[in-house]
Amino acid sequence: MSETHSGRSGDGDRLAPVLRPVRAGNGFEEALERILQVVRLGLVPDGGRLPAERELADRLRISRVTLREVLKVLQDQGLVESRRGRYGGTFVRARPEPTAGREEELRRRVAAADVEDTLRFREVLEVGAAGLCAAHGLGEEQALRLRAALDATRDAPPADYRRLDTMLHLTLAELAGSPTLAARYAAVRATVNDLLDCIPLLVRNLEHSQAQHGALVEAVLDGDADGAREVMREHCEGTAALLRGFLAQP
């Protein structure tokens, strides 16, 4: 039986920027926010299993009772499901296809968000991360991680592209060497993905994005900080232009 697992692996702990210890006093709320980010970012793909309860509780530094309350909320919302038995655990459920009602819900969410602030903050973080990675250089293992994340986006089917695109950008943020930057990026990217859910996937845009991804990775690995920052700035501006075009209020 084949299972999709998350957690620590040879290519780095991709959940680390999100599954951070919560602050005292808001354990339930912050733990819910953290795991929602994991689901919304696609860090564990549809059908994939979340880390075991003991590991989740240890990472978030909450009790298993509190964690079970969080997982119950996510299950009630249809985001995860619990399975028993040898291959049991908590699994991410596939997101439903957008419907008219779903589109209306997403647009209400957009109306409540400060889109411009989100897009500008995202650009600041992404451009900064790209410049830092290029300026400070990456070790051999880090370079392999970045190339592997880029390779995963190539020829990805549309249903998987956004998740793999997110993983590439999150990998770059992690490699910048600032856990705070990576954590802030994970949070803002979750909001960006919510906005992207409101617009269609365009093949031409994906092709252009892939060309930019390739140029970005090469600039980073060549130590070209100015080039990496410029490619990333253009990349962010392209996404922002699409979102502004599709989500502009009449």
C-alpha cells in the first residue's frame, strides 16, 4: 500500500517554517492557524498524511488534548479525515472543485483582505530572500534542494502546479537563512494562494512563470544577487498584475 507522507526527509523539513511552537495563551487558536497553513499551502498534498499526533504536539508545544480539538475542527470543516488501523492517521482531503457558491465565498474573502498590502509584502520578502541566497551562496546540499524543487514544477499537471510552485518559493525562503523570514513568507503565501484560488490557471502564465523560475534559480546558484532580485521582482509583479486584473472591483 502506497502512502504519501510529510515531515522530515532528505530534502529538508519543509514543514518547519509553519509548524513552529505556539505562544502561551493562544495555543488552540495559533495551532489551528499553523495547521491550516500547512493545508492551504499544500505542504502536505491531497491524500497525504499529516505528521503523527505526538510529533505535531511536540512541534507546536501543545498538549495532545488541545491538538485533538484542533484536528476535530479541521475534520468538521472537511479539510482532513481520520483513519484508523495500521496505515491510519490524519489525512488531508482533496479540495472540492470550485462552484458558483465557492467562487462567491472566495470573492468575499478577497473583499475582506488588503490585496495591495499582501502583494507588496510578498514582493519585499521574496526579493529579499532571493538576494540573500545569491549573495551568501548555497552549499552543495542546499543547491540540490533548490534544483529539486525547481525540477518538481516542470511538467507538473495543473492540479499539482500551485502546490509545487509554493514549495519552490518556500524552499528559497528557507534557504535565505532567516527562520523569521521563512515563517512570515509561509503566512503571506497562504493568503496569496487564497487569492490565486479566485482566478483561473492560465497555461501561458504558467509557461512564463516556469521560464522565470529557471532564470531565478540560475541567478541564485551563480551568486548573481542583483539578477536574482530583478527576476524575482518581475515574477512577483507578474502575479500581482494577474490578480489585480481578475480581482479588480467594478
